[in-house]
Amino acid sequence: MAESTWSLVDRTNRTYIEHLEVTPASVGGQAQGYYIHKHRLHDGLSNGVDVIHVDNGTLRFDILPTRGMGLWKAWLGDQQIGWNSPVKGPVHPALVPLTEPSGLGWLEGFDELLARCGLESNGAPDFDNQGRLTHGLHGRITNKPAHQVKLHVNGETGDITVTGVVDEVRIHFFKLRLSTTIKTKVGQNSIEIHDTVENLSASPTGIQMLYHINLGVPLLEPGASVVMPVKTLMPRNQRAAEDVDRWSTFSPPEAGYVEQVYFCDLQSDARNQSEVLLKNAQSSRAVSIHFNTEQLPCFSLWKNQIAEADGYVTGLEPATNYPNPHGFEQSHGRVVPLAPHASCSFDLRLQAHATAGEVSEAEQRIEALCEQKPVIHDHPRPEWCSEA
């Protein structure tokens, strides 16, 4: 069978390939029309960031091994899938001040389509009784470089697979490993992600995972809307409560807009599969995310309808918990326990929709999940929201 594997990064034997181009001629087989380019950036804040650009002939996307194996941007034809962050990256992790006293240093590197938040913690900053930072915003894993990266291409089936291993370790504290498989197929409009988080320690621990999936223009626009099979929805704070009756729709960019977040419990099918869709105002283009609610039972909708220059974006965020401070979530049992050397897994699929027919089909799938009427709370409740 015509297939090839390249080891791009491997700490164990000091392997590192800075530049690689893969085409059908490199592999052989029946699959045609794809192109893969691994390279390193050398400009500004991106200096030293590795990028694996995958073009499957229909969908193009960038994987960032240097930034926790996140996805930087994707493109379906000439349409960007992602957002225009005021942070112009991708930013090298060494330039992101995670220990900055406010706990918000993570934001100085934030411009991805998909950024993992975790693994020790994934929510708002947390502080001890003396006001010292204990857990920064959204954790550390997205700012950890992968120490093992492989590319595999099957020229017969058209499968393109990138795997990576990223460690989040501090001696005397947590010892966690993320192993990810990012997969697409020639001609498809989707990306599949399978993550496994392992406790490397001989002692038990707990983990949190949140997939921060961020979508802006041109998909996000006045009149765009999100379609979700809501079981329960709750505003995170009083600011979100102000517009809870308009939680699913998006307004024009507004200078000085203060973000609004809604915490959700979603409905799913008999296999615990759920789907969320963001569509444009004309219902002619959309992006959907597919995930398992047993693995990722908590969902957050982040609405940041600020001026475009300041980062007009929405976040679709399936997670193990709600992004409250770690101590609050731990007290409410929303930390995943891991025994020594145990692991847990997460599955996620991103799919782009380029026609009104495809968008309609996705909406019908979501509607079929809605077996009960949603419960929409008009104010935050203390069992869900640290700001209630």
C-alpha cells in the first residue's frame, strides 16, 4: 500500500525537520490533490513557531506543534474559518507571560481557531487567601510545545494524520501528558481530533479540558446565529443576564462591548453525540462542532461582540467543566479524577458547511436531538457560576 510516515520532531533521538513538503508524488497511490507543508516561522512574535499546513484539496488548515498542537486557522475555498485577533500571531510560548500577577497573561498569545485549555486547570484565574495567583487563565497546555510530532499519509485512502505529544509537568506537582491525533481525508470538509490525557505520576490527580473554538468574520456577522440542542442555559453573570433573551443571535460589532458568556447543558443522542452550529445571517455558510457529552458534559458560549479591531469573535467551548476558577469547579465536582498512570480521552470534529443545503441538514440534525424543551434561566445560579 502507498503510504508514508515522517517523524518531524522527536525528543528521544533529537530529530527535528524544519522544512518538508508532501504531495501525491511523494507518496503514490490513488489519492490526488493534496499538499502538506511543514515550516518554521521567523517573523516578530511568531519567530520559532512551527506550522504544519494541511491542504486536503477542499479544506486547508494550520496545526501549531509549538502551541500545544492547536489549530491556528482554516480555509474553505476563499473563506477564512477562525478570527482576526488583535494579537497577531501565532505567538511563540516563550513570549506569553503565563505567571503575570493578574493571571491574564494567556491572552497575549490568543489568536487560534482552536486552543486547548487545561490540563491542570482551564478556567478563570484563581488566587489563594493572600491574593497570590494559583491558576492562570485557561491553563498552560496551549503554550507547551510538542516534543514528538509525526505525519502519516495514506495514498490509497487519502487519510492525512498528524500526531503529537505534549507534556505539562511540574516537579512535586502535576505530571500530565496530552497525546493527540488530528486527522482529515482528501476532499473532506472536516477535521477530526482524538485526544488522550494521561497521568504520568504514581499519585492520583485531577484534570480539566476545554476546547476554545473561536469564530469571527466573515462567518460571524450581524444576524448570524448559533444553533444548539439546549437542555439548560444560564448566564454566567449579571452582564450576560442582560441579553439572555438574545443569547443565540449576534449583533454588529460595538466599541467597548463587555463580553457575555452562557453556560449550557446540551442534549445528545443515544451515543452521547451532540452538535453545535454557527451560521451566517443568510444561513448559507456555517461551521459545526461534534463532540461526546459524556466526555465533555459542559458547554460555554462566549460572545465578544466588540469592534473588529478589538477582536469580534464568538467561542464555542465544549469542556469537562465550566470555566470558573479551579477551586470553585473542584468544590462542585467538576474536575476529572485520574488514578496513577490512568488516562481519559476526548473526541471532537470540526466541519465546514459551504451551501444552504448543508447548513439546513446540520440544523435538522440538531433539531432531532431536542427531545425536551430548553430551560433558560434569566440569572446566574451559585451551583454553576462563581459570579452568581
